[in-house]
Amino acid sequence: MKNTATLLITCPDTKGIVAAIAQFLYEHNANILHADQHQDAENNLFLMRVEWDLSDFNVAVADFEQAFGPVAQRFAMTWQLKLSEQKTRMAIMVSQYDHCLADLLHRHHSGELACEIPLIISNHRDTEKLAAFYGIDFHYLPMTKETKSEVEAQQFALFDRYQIDLIVLARYMQILSPEFVARYPQRIINIHHSFLPAFIGARPYHRAFERGVKLIGATSHYVTEVLDEGPIIEQDLARISHRDQVEDLIQKGRDLERIVLSKAVRWHIEHRILLYANKTVIFD
Amino acid sequence: MKNTATLLITCPDTKGIVAAIAQFLYEHNANILHADQHQDAENNLFLMRVEWDLSDFNVAVADFEQAFGPVAQRFAMTWQLKLSEQKTRMAIMVSQYDHCLADLLHRHHSGELACEIPLIISNHRDTEKLAAFYGIDFHYLPMTKETKSEVEAQQFALFDRYQIDLIVLARYMQILSPEFVARYPQRIINIHHSFLPAFIGARPYHRAFERGVKLIGATSHYVTEVLDEGPIIEQDLARISHRDQVEDLIQKGRDLERIVLSKAVRWHIEHRILLYANKTVIFD
Amino acid sequence: MKNTATLLITCPDTKGIVAAIAQFLYEHNANILHADQHQDAENNLFLMRVEWDLSDFNVAVADFEQAFGPVAQRFAMTWQLKLSEQKTRMAIMVSQYDHCLADLLHRHHSGELACEIPLIISNHRDTEKLAAFYGIDFHYLPMTKETKSEVEAQQFALFDRYQIDLIVLARYMQILSPEFVARYPQRIINIHHSFLPAFIGARPYHRAFERGVKLIGATSHYVTEVLDEGPIIEQDLARISHRDQVEDLIQKGRDLERIVLSKAVRWHIEHRILLYANKTVIFD
Amino acid sequence: MKNTATLLITCPDTKGIVAAIAQFLYEHNANILHADQHQDAENNLFLMRVEWDLSDFNVAVADFEQAFGPVAQRFAMTWQLKLSEQKTRMAIMVSQYDHCLADLLHRHHSGELACEIPLIISNHRDTEKLAAFYGIDFHYLPMTKETKSEVEAQQFALFDRYQIDLIVLARYMQILSPEFVARYPQRIINIHHSFLPAFIGARPYHRAFERGVKLIGATSHYVTEVLDEGPIIEQDLARISHRDQVEDLIQKGRDLERIVLSKAVRWHIEHRILLYANKTVIFD
């Protein structure tokens, strides 16, 4: 596995940006592995992701900010540098619906998700054995309306203790408080079991069944203060027919949820997602 | 082309329905070509479509009601008999967006749609030549807020004169009056350029773009009194990315609209659709 | 869970079959839950699947053959009766590629697959712990060219001992001997990691990559004597682009394989598959 | 419509390529609209497409080769410069199957395909009126085994006379001679009605039906000397079931063929396709 650096850039669009970045990387002997950019003409925005092999690169990571500073300032860039050796530390929150959890854990186990998963939190005990099987710490934190703020405080403490960078709601079935959401901006990914913006809120499969749609969907998105309104990362759909009952929708939906959530997680931990205007740009 | 009869049945679900229908058809020497049924346990409903070759059938069409009456009464059936030789007479209403119209006309021309298309109505002159090319009467009926009810009366007169059974809104871009809708129940098919119930109403592609969805859709449905709330006949979706601008959504959407509308039309004219509880059952 | 019976019928197509079957079931007070039939005009074949609730049915299972005999003989039917309480006993054969195995086990655990899984056989030890987690007997049977027939004999003995009805090759990566295949007709399901008939044989993802296809596929099928030529049960595809390397194809393919294999298994154990002319009819 | 230039580049991959190109464009005041690149590590290849607005660009088109020469030579580039104002001149060859032709003509008419279509050639008269409707010259050139080389010579003369850049086989149903193919390298696009490499050659829908596949496909590709083996541009698939007869496959396939062929044509005329190793890179 190569040790690579990934630079994510957002700035106003103008002439010369790519030339400046490419020249900087060339001068410092970077071997570029992937580069992708996007221009939004309407918003006059330039976004870029560039990944290079660190082995020949002649700027130490500690000195990167100083070295890249002049380029960044010239174009008023917002930027982040991510290193492949610094793996994202992910916590998974789950209810008794364990299909997304089991899927994420198996993908992680088989090497498909290059992150650490040190922590699983649930308001049910159902997934405790599965967590143990994969050797992951499991914390059982049941919650009532009354204890919500207290339990969330415990959750925050766990996130701190385990140095969590990303929180994945793998069918957690609880609405986070505004404080929770505000504390982890662009660091909470949820799976919603409908094709958003259709069927926002509770019981989407039941409402899809009642409406008589011909396809059901699933949507992974970053969690923001407004329920199910955060930036969409990935969506997919499956065909249904009049022969499908609600139970069939739920079953078919599980396959969608697994795939749609796992893609969002993978793109996040590989630093492939940039956000603007409540939308995602996926550099896949 | 065989001359066939298609029987569509809806009734409360109980034991013995299929036995009675199958026995009736057998006794009268029907050669069954297709049979499909659906049971809705929750609503206690039985729905069936059965199509048979009329060549050996020993009941004259004129006598069918009398012959089948006892079976229908025993099970409290709502039923319709459709003959393949009595082709649906379809009118198409269109604006200047002609892609669905051109598609329907070409499909009809190539034999894919077994119906008559004697009439095209538009509030623009753009499609007049296309209508002429296919030898179809074209009526130009522009409309303002003030003339709406007067123009709709002209449209009703045309539907009467041309003996129209089915009205297809092929991107007509006008909202029909409640009188119009009430006059042709389950006989108006619309194409909406979103995945309903997402983006009900105007400018769905623009709103899909703003929301940042990862797939765009199209929906064909029967028109009812509530805008975009009628029974869904067919839906489909296409993947988009951040590289797609609104114009790209519109272009990709055209392919969806063509396919989704043409399927709805075909299923309707082949008598494959049954309606209940604001949903469609498609016997395809 | 209702105790139901499922009758699968194949016979020459003629008039009166449905009437006779429906009458038989009605006379014996069967509450039909699902019925579906298919006619193949070219081959003059009639195929049917009918499932009913056994609670009111007035024929004992032991007497069914005698009671139904006259109907079956009249139409020269080949038929099978399956009871929902007699669950299929499934063995899974697997290599070190464990994604399909993990998927099947999780689906079984969560109630999606109504069968027994008493036995897992592998030529690698990698999946032994996973088998133990789900409480399933695991047999490690490595194999060389020289020991193949001897090891297969051990496998047959295990299938006998565990009273196996269905053998699922969940990426087993070994070619079964003709004796093995002949011993379990229509009882071995394989997952092939391509869209058959494209890329029959070894290394399909590598060959798909070399050919430059724009979609990759997976196919589940019954195993017959000719490699990858058995009746196809299910297929699906995923889009790829020039940005995808072979490793990406393999990763994307795993999702296809999981879904395509699990559908085949579910349809088989729910007695939804009929075979003729090297094809499957899926009554879903 | 902006007047833009598109530069397509292929060269061995090494450090500094993007920096050099971006610097060249920046120095000459190019306003970059789109840029996309691809690296093939295995083949050590770098491919790039960059499109810029010509309005501020300070190199005259006539001088581009000289100005860009040093960059091109330094990296041993193969390159092409395409101007949006120089539209591709496309000839369509067609049999009596006119659905792809009608689709391409309507898309062109509605502005979706930014090319010229001065010429239609057919071995049948069926599409003559359609050509006339869109005001395109139609040449009827029937062909027998004996007259093939003579008729192809007439076709070459027509391509010369109409200054044709791209030949689209829109279900032409004739195999081109090796001379024909060799004369127009990477300038002939065909639509094959299967998911290549499955069902190479004649009657693919019939063979798909016989094999019992669960999805049918269509493939657009550049024509090379080996039948159906040229670089694949686009593919798509549609689900079928046992209820579909060959005629249904043909009908469903027509929708695939239209979409898959029109995408290939659009990408070609927008200079989005680069070729290497018998594969296409699509910069969409």
C-alpha cells in the first residue's frame, strides 16, 4: 500500500489555478496518481481533488502548509490535506436493524473500507455479539425522551475517548439533537430508506407502498439540522410491482440500504467528497 | 393478428373465483392465451386479467353479458370485456416540447402501439408538420387564462367528434380544469418529469438540480383532481452526477419521459391496467 | 407463519387445465394465497405454481397424490407438492472468498431465507470462525487433482449425513466432477461472476476489463454437465468506467454476486422456479 | 453558443504533463471550461481532454500547432485539436429498421446532436420519406453479394462528395468489406443488439431468448476489421422475464438501441472519446 496524500481544494474559479497547483506538485517531485476537478459556472466555484504518492515528494508533511501557502493565498483556497496512513476512525450507531452494520463490518474485515472502526453504540443489545465477533467495542446506551440529553453526553464522551472522526448512523432510528448535529458538521452520515426528497421522515416504505410507486429507493446523506435535508451522497433504486407487499419493500430495501450506505462511507474515508450549496461533488 | 377478448375483473376475494371463471371459459371452448391474477389480502380484493382467442369461443360477443352474468353476480364482480379488434382511439395533447409526441407517433407507425391516433391538439404550431407527416389531424388551440374554459369546450367537442377513448398529455404543460378531469376518469394519462412524489408541480428538473439528487426520474400516471397525485402507471430513473447541469438533466430526462409514457400508453391500450386504492395493477 | 402447500405443475398445454386445478382446490376447500401460470406457445407447454393455506384444506398431505391423481393423469402432468413446514436443507460450499457466504448466513439469520443451513464445506480454513459464529457445522476438505474423487466421495457422505436438498456454490472456485453434477440434478446453484454467456470460464473480471465493457455482471444458475451452460436463474449488472481497474471490477462485482446468488437461493427454497428447455420460469 | 476548442492528448505518463499543459493554456489566456484526464498505470499512459473558450485565447487556430509544438514534443504527445464551430458531418446508413434513424434525426432536429447530417444511405426505400421530412439527401443503394464492391465504391464516392467525417450504422444489417473498414478508421460507429461480447454475430435476440438470459442488451462500438470486436463505446440493458417472447425482446431492445447509439454519436461529435488498447475512454 502506497503512502499517499490527497489535497481537496475549493476556491473561486479563475484562470491559472490548475497551472499553479500542477506546477507546485511538479516542482516538489510529486508523482500524481489521480486528479479530478469540477467547475460550477453558476456559482463561480472551482473544486479539485488531487492524490499523489508521497515517496518521492520533497516537502515534509509538517512543512506542507508553509510550502503550499502562497498558492493557496493567491487563489483564496479552502483546502485540506489528507494522508492515507492516517485512517479515519469511525463509530457506528445502530438499532436492532443490523443489516447495514453487518455489511459495513464485513466490508471492513475484507479490506474494502480502509478505516478504523473502534466503536459501536446501540440502544439495543441485539448486535453486541456481532461486534464481539469482529473485536469491536460495543456500548449499550438505551435512551428515553427524558434521558436523551444525558445519553448523548455519554455518546460525546465515547466519541472523544475513541477519537472518532466519522459517525455512521446505520439504521439508528433515533433523531439526533441539534447539539449533536452541530458538534460534528459533515461528519455524520445517515442512511434514509427512501429516494429523498420523496418520503422524508418516518415509515417511508409504508408510505411508498400506499402511494403505489413502482420503484423504491435509499439515500445516504450528511446529517444537518433539518431532518433528511442534508447533502445527498448516494442514492439507488429497485423495481417493485403490485405483487410486493410492505414486507417485500422492506426486504428489497435492505439491499439498497447496504450498498448506498457503504458507498457513502467509502467515498468519505477516501476523501472523495466535497460539499457546497448543500450538494456533494463525488470525485470517484 | 388473432381476434382476442380480454376480461378484466375486480371483486371481493373469496374461494372459488378462479374455478368459476376458468370453468365458464372452458365450457364455452375458449382458448386462453394469457391469464394473470392478483390478490390483495389487506383490502380483501381479487383482480384478474384473462385473454383468450375468440376463434373457437362459442359465445357471441353480444351475448357475453348474459352468459357471464351468473358468474359475475355470484362473486359481485366489476368487469369489462375488451376486444382486440376494437382499437382504442387516442388523442395526444402537446406543447412545443415534441419529443414524447414524436416517439409515440413513431412507435404507432412501426406497429408497437395497437391503437388509432386520429387527433393531435396543441397550444403551439410547432408540431403541425410532424402531425401532417404521419397523416394525423392537428388542431391548434392556443389558450389564455381567460379563454381556458371556452377552449376546453372546443377540446371536448373534438374528443366527441373523433370518438376519443384515451387522452395522452405528452408534455402538454397545461393544468386541466376539474371539469376536464371529471369528464374522462381513468382516461387521461400524463407524463410528469420527476420521480413522484418527489418534485410535484412545476420545474421538477430545476428543483432536482438544486436538491442535488443523484438520479432523476419520470412518472406516467392517470390524471385525477389532485395535481400529480393520480395512480402511478410507470416510473424510471437515470443516474446523474455533479458534472450534469440543468440542461443535462433535461436532456437525460427526455429519454426517460419517452419510455415511461410509451409504456403506460401501451399497457392501457392492451387493457393490462386495473386500478384500486389509487394504485395500478399492471398485468404485463 | 401459515403452513402452506405449493403445487408446481408442468404439462402439455390444452384447454381446461386451470379449470380442473382450480375446481379441485375449491372442492377441497383450499384458500389460495398465490397462483401464477405460464404458457409457452412454441413448446406447447403449460406451467403453474399455486400456493394455498393448509388450515382449511380437507385433504391430508399423505392422501394428496391419490386425490389429485385423476387431474394429473387427465392432463399428463409432471407435478411436485412442497410444504412450507418442510424446509429445504442447504449446504454451502465456499473457497476463501467469503462475501457470498457471509451474506447468505446473515440473510438466513435475519429470517430472509426460510431454510436450514446445517453444513458448510470449504477447501480453506478461512471461513471456519464465521461458520462457528452462526452455529453451523464446518468441514475442511482441501482437494488436489489427485484427491478430487476421494474428497468428492467424502462430500457426498456429508450431504447424505446432513440430508442435504440443495447445494450452493458460494464462490467455491472448483469445477465439480460429472459424477457430482449428475448426482444432484437441479439441486446445485452456482454464482458466476460475469453476465453469462459472456466470459464463460475462468477470470471473467480480468477478461471483462481487457474487453473494455461498460457494465459488469453476475449470473446465478443451476449447474449442469457443461460448464456455465446451466439454466440461468438470475442476472444483474453494474456500470463501470475507464476509471475502474480490475480491482474495482472485483469489488463492484461482489455486490452483484451477493444479490444475484441470494435471490436464486430464495426463489429455489420458496419453490418459485420451474425448469424447461434449459431455461427457468420464476414465479415471483 | 460559445466557440470552443477541445484538445485531446495521449502520451506516456510522466511527471509534469498537467503542469505544462495548464501553464501553456494559462499563458495564452485560455478560459478552461472542462478538463478531465485519465492515467493508465499498467500501460503507462496519460490521456487528457481539455476544452476552453476561444474568445480570450491569444493564439490563432492556424498558429496552434506551432505554439503547442514544444509542449507536445517534450512529452511525445499524440494530439488533436477540435473546434466547436467545425461540426462533424455525419452519414447514416440504415436498413428497413428505422427506429434508430428516426431517433437520431429527431435528436438532431431538437438540437441535442451538434453535427451536420447531410446524407442517408439505405439498401431499402422505406426511410426515404423520413429523410425528406427532415430535408436530408437520401440515396437508395441496394446491394447483392455480386454488386457489393461496386456499391461500396458508390458509397465511398458519396462520402467524399458530402465530406463525411463519421459514418453511423443505424441497424444497417450489412457487413462492411475490409476495404470499407480500413478506409474509415475510428470513424464508423455501429449498434449491435446484444451485450457484447455475448451473442456476437447474427440474430442476437433469438439467441438470447434461447439461452434464457434475464436481461437483454445493446452495444455501440467502433467498427474494426473483426466483426463486433471493436472498441465498445456504450452499453445498456433491460430486464426481461419468461413472459417475454422473442418479439418482446426485439421491442424492448429497440429502446436500448436508440439510447445506446445516440450516446455514442453524441460523445463522438463532442470529441469526448479517446481510444487505446481496443478500449474507449469517455470524458463525459
